[in-house]
Amino acid sequence: MDIELFNKYKKLGRGSWGKDLLMWKTMYTAFLTQNKDEEFTPVTELFLNIFLEIPKARKEGIPIIMHPFNYGPELFHSMNLAPLMQEVFSVGLAPFHFNEPYIDFTNEIGYGDNPTLCNAQRPLIGSYMRGAAPIPDLLFYLSTPCNSLAMTYQVFQNLTGVPGFNIDIPYWAYDKASEFYDGKTIDYLIKQIKELISWIEKETKQKLDLKNLQQTMTQVNQAREYIWEFNELLKTVPCPVPSITGFGNFVTMVTRGGTNDAVKVTKWLRDNAAENVKNGIAGVPDEKIRIAWPYTHIFFDQELFPWLEEQFNAVVILDMLGFYQVLPHDTSTIEKCYESLAKGTLDFSMIGTCRGPIEYYIDFLLNYVKEYKIDCVIMPMQFACKHAYAMARVASEAVREETGLPTLIFGCDPYDSREVTSEEIKERISEFLTQVVL
């Protein structure tokens, strides 16, 4: 970014953000410094504004609501709240290794360990005990995709005394074409969404503006349409964008879904991909390997995907989070808006694949490898993600039987570099690609 723009954001970060936002401010400064010499894009701008929005809301008296990585904030935006996606904090620490002292302290106080509870959320407990975690006005979380997430949020709620609300995600499908269809699924979730709205109204003493909700849902569905078009463009050979690009859509929708910012970023990503397809430009020059990565990427190592691109001319088409699959919906009436909120929740990244029968994940992976012309599958499974570990082996067998594609499954902690190092991960992947795939 140019020096004037850098100085502008440096100035915006000055002053006291509050004691509980000290680490949040440190992360903002680290991200800004890291991107000083990089191209300034709408995604970069989005990240910077995510950090700036929280102290701004605190100053203006706007309620801050903390929520997990698997829930879009469009309802919160429509109700004039400031959403804080918690994992921006606890996972956002990982690239800078700022999370490691909090992981260690969480171990010391007896709150689980790496093989039992997910380090995507667990640093929240240690950082709170150390006085470094952002403290919201409201807390919201889901029952899925795992007990680890739900438990950590409950512990945080009990420690802080922050008012909280939890939604139970139904097991069964809402699509009538599915063998797991249950006609009560959508109604069950809509009922809880309406209860969530009533709870927010009670806690904030402000009523939901239905017109505002409809406008917000129209915007979120415009962004969903751009993402659907982007995902379709990634089926092109060669892939028109580098490996990490699709993750920008996920971050956008989980932090700014329902806003003009989200429409702007998703359109920019779609337009770039479309322009590259038109001009025959590859995201990875001389593309040789197309990788399916049906899990989260390794957050502590931002150089892993670029390494794959440079060493093997390999492109990771989409990781599980970046594969945002929510389709655009009808928002012509208020009831349709509620239905869109429900479907969006059920199909959100990682929820749609991990909330019910194992067939959800298997079907997702089979469609993924077939539609995106995949050459191999790599699954870096987290120790604490027990349900995903169980699904991985069965799903890999299904992929082998139906497509003949090879799969690499290995254990690591995507958030803690000390469990399995970057060098060990690269060694495993390198051996797989050179001896099995190429």
C-alpha cells in the first residue's frame, strides 16, 4: 500500500482502545505492518476495518456481540449491533504465534489440552484469565460443529457473566431430495431465530426494524450470488486465482455479511477470477496439481500454500472454510428473509458438512473432487477434532472407490506450530506429492 494509506491506518489505530482490546490493537498493528509493502485490496481494507470497528463501537455505545466462525452476522448488522467474530481473535493470533502463551496458560489452569479441546477457541479462556481477551456486551454461539466449540463459549460466558444465547442446530436436512429430509428442520430453526431476535431486543432495548432486515438480507444474498459465481469460475482449468483467494469470501461473509462491504469484496473477487478466466491467466503458473483440502488450512503457517504453488505448481482449489456454499435465496417477504437466515445457518461453512450424518461430508467431498477436477485430497486433521478424524478415513475410502484419487491424512494442530512443525508438515506433503501423485 502507498505510504499515505499506511499512515492513514496507522493514525486510525492510535489512542487507547481499552484494556481488554490491548491485544486486539496489537493484532491490528501487526496486520497493518505485515501488509505495508503488499498490494492494498478490498480484502486488506476489510480486515483493517474489522479491527477498527470494535473500538469505534465501544466509543459510540453500540453493543458488541461476540459470535463464532460458523455463523454469518447479517441479523446482527440489521439490528445495529457490532459483530465480533471471536476466532478473528483466537485464530488471528496464530500467524504471529501470539496464541501460544495463552494455550500454555490454558493448559496450566486445567482447561483441557491440545488433544481434547480445539485451539481455535481455547486461547479465549487463557487470554481472558490474563486480561487480554475482548469482552463483548452479548455472546452468541451454536451447538455445532463440535462440543469443543460450544463448551468453550459456555465457559467464557460463565467466567465473564456476559448475557448469552445459544441456538441448537438440527441434525436433519431441509432439502426434500435428501434421504435425510425432515420437514420440521427449517421451522425448528426459524423458531429459534425469532427467539434470538426477541432476546436481542430485550437485552439492547431496541426493536428489530423489519425493513432494515429485508434490506440486509437482500445485500447478503447479492454477495452469496457473487460467491456462487466465483466458485463456478474455480472449476476452470487452470484455476484462475491462487490457493488462499477463496478464504477471502469466507472471512467477508462471517464478519461483514449483510453489508455493502461484503457486496464490494465478493464482487471484486468474482470479477478478478472472471477476468483471469477470460484472459487465460492462471492463479498458479503452469498448474500441474489441483488439490482438494476439505478441512481448515494451517493457520500458523501462512507460507504453506505459496510453498505448494512454487515447489509443485499445485493449487488448493478451496479449503473447507473457503468453500462457502450458501446459495442466494428469495428475500421478497419477511418470512422469506427468516427462511434465508435459517438456510444460511444450516449451509454455512463447516456447519453444512459436519452437523449431521457422515453422508453430508462424504457427498460434499465427492462432489468437490468431481466438479473441480481434483488430482488428490489432503486432510490435515486436528487432534481435537474427533468427529472430523472419524469422517476423514471413511470419506477418503469413498473417494478412492469412486474416483481412484489418492488421499493424504495426517495429524497436526492448525493453530499451534509446536505440535507438528511446518517442516514436518511440508515433508509429509512433499513425500505424498512426489511419490504418489506425480
